[in-house]
Amino acid sequence: MTRPRLPFRTARNFRRSRIKRLIAALLGLGLIAATMGFLVLSGQITLQSSTGAKVSSGLHEVATVPVNASQLVTWLPDAWQRERVLEPATRMMIAASYIRAWAAIGRFQSTGERPAVIDTFSGAARRAVLELPRTGPSATWDLRHSLELEFYALDGATVAFHDGGANIARTVGTGVSETVLLSHESYDVVMVLEDGFWRIRQLRRSAGSDTATLTTDAAGATAITGAAATTPRAIPASLATEYRPAGWAPVVPVAVKATATPTPTPGATLTPAPSVTPAPAPAPTLLAPATLGADFARLRALGFDTIRVPLPYTELGGATPTDDAITGLITLLEQADRHGLRVQLVLFDGFPDLTPANWLAADAHLTAIATAVRGQPALALWDLADRPEQRTTGSPSPAEIRAFLLHIGATLRELDPGTPQTISWATSTAAADPSMAGLVDAVSLHLTGGGDPTAAIEAVRTALPDRAMLLTLTGLSTEGGWGPLPKTETRQASDVARVLLAAERAGLSHLSVATLTDTKTDAGGLLRTDGSAKPAAALFEAGAPLTTIPAPGVLDYATSKFWILVVAVLLAAAGALLWARRLRRTRTPQKPGSADSPTTELHEHPGGTPE
């Protein structure tokens, strides 16, 4: 007897079931792809929306004792030459109490706290401070004082002096609608010793005027009064790249001298020799002339005539730059000059907070740097800050950021009047602001990524036809990246060629592209970490074929981390979907007579005999 064979489902039902599974799989894959696309898009939107300066919606708060308070006061030669001479310790106490009193005014205005005012003022002066109008958010910061002693009582309890150099910053309002007043004032001061504390009995303003008033409104417009516009000075044409040394000071190893073991004397008790720490191996000298010379010769060979050097605030020593850092910077400028390179110094790289509370430290840092390097032949340009509107530490308002630049620019012009200045903005809207552009000799636009800069260049040049324009482009990373667009050396070369062509068409003669060498944290250099050149490095030579550079191809996308991850997720999702489908089919019992039942064909063809 022949064993009966179970019939297969009909072709029509088989095709229907297969189409259902295919549609379900496609819908599942489409949902996964849409979800990933939404996540990538939302991440990019979040990054773009977080690049602007954070708008402060709260009140300003002034510290009880200012940071770097010891740097606020300068004593001029005493005008008082009578019976009693002001003792050095007393002079220090008076200066400290005077600074605390100014801080108390600012803190009272910003927070309403009265104890500091009561501790530092007395009599009518205290009542005058407590009666200051507080109609809205406001604060006061003192930036500098020049004191001249005019009287010192024989009992040592009363002192009078003249403050002829009080530089004051005041803010009124918060957030997008705010006014910052910068003024130079003079005060006649009387302080008395009460209960062991020096307090201000009289604080009378004898002279002064607002040197500048800066206001921002809700629409983002900036208005400046009182600051004289700068007559732009000529800036030589430049083709630059960013150069960051490996360090800013030579590392000198300190050798530990070994103590000689004494020759034992017969019968004497031996004392074990002290343990000796071996001297460390000689460390590489950073900013060595030979190292700089090799780098600068390579730059010249690539076709560059200028380097853009960010000055890291913290690494150089903060408010008090170290002697080694200053020496290193001078060495860099001297070597650049020997190799025919001009240098653009970018100030306050990594400076954490642009609110007025930190302007004193910025002034001290700037004074040390500018005093040391002014007059260097290679120094071609000061960049006051790189993309300042993106610095959100401390929540500086747009008005405070711009007032910082106004203040720093004026200070630097006193220190080094012969070197042009600029400010590098992150957007064409900020760069095209005529109020801020009038304070500097050239306007700079710092873009990131490889997009076409033609529209941004046109916007700035249309708004500011009388100012030279500098274009800086960084962010051309070749490390693969996690974005939908590839970050490869081919794309870097394509982006560099696009930017160079756009600058050539716009007639720009000041351009800075990429960085020189890759680092551990930034793969946007023109040279790899081993010193070998990437394809983009050849585009800066005279006569380089910019129009024949190929765009990123399929291989660039195939090697992108983002698309590798997308394909892996899609394959994993498809495999999981098919596995779940198969698992459900094996676990679900089939009813007789259903489309998937093995006896369906017998029921549909009564009388049929199985083969």
C-alpha cells in the first residue's frame, strides 16, 4: 500500500501568505529607518540650537569678594607727606575693605543682601547705598582703581584718598533686553576705623562719564553709543591654516642627585644610605626652535603664508601667564618671522566665562601677553575671540558678550595700537552687525563643516562693504564620524576645493582653512598624525586644479560609521522579524480547513484521492 502524501497549500494561498509577510517586513524596516532618521535629525537640531549664547533669564549675582581682588588696586605716590606715614599693613587693609565695599554695592543691587553693605559702609554713605533704586535687575562690577592718599589721621582711625581711575561696568536688565554701561570715574573717599573694621564714611563721585553704552534688544540688534568707530587699518592678504603647538613651555626634567655612600670605618656602625630616585629621562622640549622651524618650513612648502594660532587661556597660566609660556610664544613669533610667515593670534581660547565678574582676570592675561609680544614683526592680527556668541559658561547675555569684546578691544588698543584687530563670529548675522564691526579693523566669519560659504560671504560683504573680510573654515574631520554624510579624506578634499573656489569667486584675499595636523581629539588636519599629507593638502599650491576634485563616492558612504551602523541595525531588525515570524508559526496550532491546514486541498476537492 502506498503511503499517502500530504498535499501542499494552493499556489494562490501560498502567494497571499508570502505577500503578507513581505509587506509586514517592509513596514517594520521602514518604521525602524524612520525612527533612526528622526533621532539623527533631532540630534542635529539640538546641536544647532545649542550653539548660540545662552540667554540668561535670572538676575545677575555679584561675588562678595571679587576674584583676583588683589589686582584691582594700584596705589599712586602719596600726596600726604605729613606727620604719620600710612603703614604697609594698614594700606593693604584699607584697599581690601574698599574693594569689598564696591562688591557689596554690586551684590546688594543683584540680590538685595544688606549685611555686606552694613559691614563696609557707615553713616550717610551706608544710607545712600541702601537707598539705591532697584527698579529692575541691575548689577555693578569694578574693574580697576587707582588710589592716591590725601590724609591720614594721627590716631590711625581716619584716612582720605582719591580714586582717580575707577573703571566700572554696570548692567541694567537681563537676557535679550539688556544695557551694559562702561565708565571711567573719579571718587573722593573717606574711610574710618570702627569696631576693628575699615568702613566708608564718604563716597563722593567727583568726575566721570560713561565711555560706552551697549544695548541689545529682543530682536538681537546691538546699539553702541560713546565708543568711537575705528578707522580700518590695512591687513595684508593671507592664506592661513590653524597651528596649535604641542605645548607652550619647555619641560625641563629635575634630576635627583644621588648621595655618595660613605666608606665604612672599621668598628663603626653602618648607616644605610638613603634611597635614591633615579633621574627621569629627558623630556621632549616643547616649542623648540628646531621643531617650530620644521613645521613652518612644511607650511611654506604647502603654500601657506600665515598661521592662525589660538592662545589657550588656562594652558598659558590664566590671569598670570607663566614666564615659560611667554618665552614660548615669543619663540614661535620669531621662528615664524624667520620662515616668512605672518601670525594671527586668537585670544582667550577656552576662556570659561565672559560675564563681567571675570573681566579683571581677562585684563591681567591680556596685559601680560600683549606687552610681551607687541612689536614682533610676524604679528599681523589680533583676534579678540573666536565664536564668542557660542560661549555659554556662566550664562553671559548677548549684551555682556559684546561689552566684553568692546572692553577688551579698547584695552588692547592702548597696549598695542599698531596691530589690527578682528572678531571671529560663528554666523553671518552676527558678523554683519555694523555696531560691532565698527569697533575692529576687519570682520571675520568662522564656519564649520564643508558647506558652500557663498551665501554667508555675500551677506557679510553686502552689510559691511567698508571692512575687510576674513573667512575661517574648520571642522573638516576625516575620522569617519557618526553623521549621514561621510567624513573621509575624499570629502575633506572636495570641501576644501569648494571653499577655495567660493573665496576666489568672491574676491576674498583673507582665508584660513582647516588645521595643520591631526590630533588625538581632532582629525581635521591637512596632515595625518604621522606627518603624511592628506589629499586636501595639495590644493593650496599655486595652480592646483580645484575644479577636478571628485565628490565623495559610494565607497565613502560605505565606510562611514553611520551607514555601517544603519545597515547593521536593519539587518539585525530583519533577522529578528523573520525569527519572530517563524517562532509564532511553530507555536500557533492550525485549524482544519484553514488556508494553512495541510488538509485544505482535500476539502476543496471532494473525492480526490491522494497519490
